[in-house]
Amino acid sequence: MSERKKPFRPIRDPFVVQDATGVAIRTRLKDLAPADDKVIRLIGAHMGGLAAADLALYSRAGFERNKDTWAGRKQSLTAQSSSRWAGAVTKGTHDQYALARRGQFAYRDTLYDGIRMLLNRLSLPVGEKGTKGKPGGYRSQGDWFHKSRRLNILHARLAAVEEDIATGRVHVVRGGKKLARNRHNLAAAGLTEAGWRDRWEAARWFLSADGESGKRFGNETIRVTPDGEVSIKLPKPLEHLANAPRGRYVLSGRVSFAYRGDEWADRITGNRAVAYEIHYDTVKSRWYLTASWKRPAVQAIALEAARAGGLIGVDTNADHFAAYFLDKHGNPTGNPQRFGYDLTGSANHRDAQLRHALSRLLRWATLIGVTAIAVEDLDFRDGKTREKFGRKKRLRQLIHGIPTAKVKARLVNMAAEHGLALVAVDAAYTSKWGAEHWKTPLTSSKRAITRHDAAGIAIGRRALGHPIQRRTKPPRHHQSDGDGHRNVQAEPGTQGREGLRRTRNGTSPPRAATGRAVTAGNQRVQHRSGHATEHGPCQQDSLPLSF
């Protein structure tokens, strides 16, 4: 008896991704005097200490937090800084806590998946082979023993996480856990103790100010005038360092925003809210100023409008984007395009590589005149666990290497700037069905089609509302004919519409034996509704009345 096939999971409908409403621009703080550098460092260290203490207090409170405790925290911070600085610190604390809380739940789900997989594999006999999509038993008794120990470790970690979730406590390292661990491995990180100390202090500073609509130039704490003058409201313990009225310190340098400068100037002249953040790059020894604000939410275009002029289907991989242009009927046009990137090296290098690849993709989309790009709504949360793949380290590294979150964040913002809509589709079976139905037919002596190019076609067709397969599913064998239906996109007047269908690998079907008619290609000889054989002239003898 043949094994029962696993049913296909339901496929979600495609949708148009909402454009991002946040905008952030950055510029360098140049020509700072030594006194300016000293004052900024003092402000960052003082406010960073207050932010760390407030986050620790907020985390220890658990679920006993309410409006009264928030008012008490803000009042205490105001006495050591200012009312606006205190508001920025408490808001940052709430955002950091919410982010850590989401991380707790994600970590708990990861532990659940790992424990479930370990229990399943440990219950199987040693050496038993797995089936498609399901791993089998472990290779040896040694592997089984080590995995049973790991199961106890995961159970202990899960118990600790569930206790934190139940009490509302989070664990946050201000400055970053990676940088904290580098302190114990300075040689491996390529750092000296003094260099690590500079990075650690700079990462724990707090130099952020929220914008306020209706206030002068949109911000009272860190104020930037249209001519580029930057002034900072000093905390109360540092007001003796002020060089301007009302406890403010004016920096000697001037700033200008080359990117979106006109939009920024329009906001501050209208006294609309603009948030600022000062950041210090310890590697380059440079100060930077980041301005950010929110745009009003704009309704995304309808899915039908995004499909009207065709679109580009993009398959995201670990080292390149595979893109193919499809017209509104779902037909692939032209040749596939590949936009490569290298995700090795530092974080800045990886981010630059990704931005460069996306820029080339968007320029090509603008050049051919499409209005939308189709991408997969990828989510590997259930596929990254090490317990599922075991020794397959290369496969795990490949899945981890696909920049799903970065692509989502970058592509949404960059596509909006080019006037392109982003259509997200379900990622189920796109690579498998794309290679099955499109790789062989499009491959020629002058064009090589990869599995990723075929997946781009499948993504585009799903976004356009067409089935991925090139032909409709035929009926059961010999219910009407043995070769099935013709092409679903062929018009009545298309030449060769009633011809013999090619097989999946692109070859012609076997010819009939000599003396026997080939009826699969001629639909008129079949007794089917709507064909001439049923509507031809015929005469029936009348039945006798006495029958």
C-alpha cells in the first residue's frame, strides 16, 4: 500500500504591503571644539546612568506597574535632568521593555520547537531513516545520549523563561550582550581594554530627544535651527556648563542634511515634531546627528492596480536576488536578472551590500516601467532550530544567512521612494513548483534558467492571481482523454491550441502505433459537450405507439 501523501497546507492570499511612515536622516557633527566634545560626553554619561537605573526599576516592578508608578519615576528623573529629558528616558524604557518582552516569547517558542523535535527523534529507534520533511532517529547511541542531555538543558531553560514571563521580568544588557561578552575575549574580538571601554561607554550613553509639535523648531531638548545651529538643553546638574540663556549649550559647529534636507527644513519651519539622536562612532572618532519624524499614513494602492501593468517576481536567496519580469497575464518576459550581494564581514559591509543590490533591483524595475514588485512573505521561525537539521550545518547556515528581516525593512522604504508597490505572497511551494513547471520550458542554448529564476516566476504568478502551473490539472486518466487539457492561457484563435501537450520534461508524447488514430490531440472526435460530434445531423426512428 502506498504511503499517504501529506496534504498541502492552505496558501494565503497576496496583499499589498503598507508603506513605512517613519523617516530618518543622518549627518555628521563637524568642527566641534574640545569643549563641545566634553559637554556632549558628560550629558550622555549622566543621562545614560539615569536610563539604566530606570530600566532596572521598571523591570523589577513586574506587573505591579501603573500610572502612579510611572508618574513617580518621571518625577524622580525630572529632579535630576528636566521634564522633557525625563519623558524621553521613560519612553525609551517602555520601548526597550516591550522589545525584550517580545524576545522572551520568541525564545520560548524556539525552546518549545526544539523540545518537541528532540522528543520525537529520541522516541524513534537508533538509525531509523527519516521521511521527507521529518528527520529520523539518531545515528548512534552516543548521539542519542548527548541529545537526551540537551533535552534536560532545554527543559531547564524553558522553566526559567516561563518564570520570567509569569513575573513580567526581562533581562536587558544596555550596550549590547555581544559587546559585554567581548570584554572576556578581547584578543578574539581584536580589541584592547581601553578600546573596549570606549565602545562600552558610548553604547550606554543616552542622547535622544523626542519631538514636540507646536514647539520652536519641533524640539525643545535638542534644537536645530534652519541655518544649522545645534543647541542642547542641559540637565540640572550640568547647567553650570551652559553658554546660552535658559540652561542651553550651543555647539560651535553647523549641520546640514544633504538627503531630505528640504523636507526636514519644511517641518522645522512649521514647528512640527522632529526627534533627534546624537551618536558617537568610536572607530572613526566622529559625532553624528540623526533626525527622524513620522509621515501621515497613506492608503496602499489596490491589488488590482498593482497587477495592471505586470510586475517583477523576486526570489530572495542567501547571496543574490533572482528577479523575472511577468506581464499581466503571467507570462515571463525577457531574461532573468540576478542581483548579487556578499553578506560576510562587518555589519556595515553587509548592510551596504544589501542596499546596493536593492538599489539595482529598483532601478531595473523603474527602467522597464512596472508599478509593483512581488516578494515572498518569508518566515523561518519554525525552520531555524538546530534540533531539526542535526548535523546539516551548511543548511542551517544557509537558512540563517537569508536576510529576511533586513529585506523587508529595506525594500519597503526604498520601494516607496521609487513609487513602487510591494506585493507579498505566501512562500509555500514556490521553489518546488517553479522548478517543476518553468525551469525546463524556458531553458535554451542561449539562456540558462536556475531553480531560483523559476521560483521568481512562481512568486510573480501567485502575486498576479494566476496558478503557478502552466496548464490546468487534467481529469482522471481516460475520464475524457489521457493527455488532459490544453494551456489555460491559450485563446480560441491561438495556433496549435488543440495540439498534443508536451510532458513535464519538455519532450513530445509517444506517437500512436501505425494504423491507430491519435485522438488525444483532436477534441472533435471525442464525445464531449460542446463539440460537433454531439451536434451533427442525425435521424432517429420513431417508436411505435404500441411499444
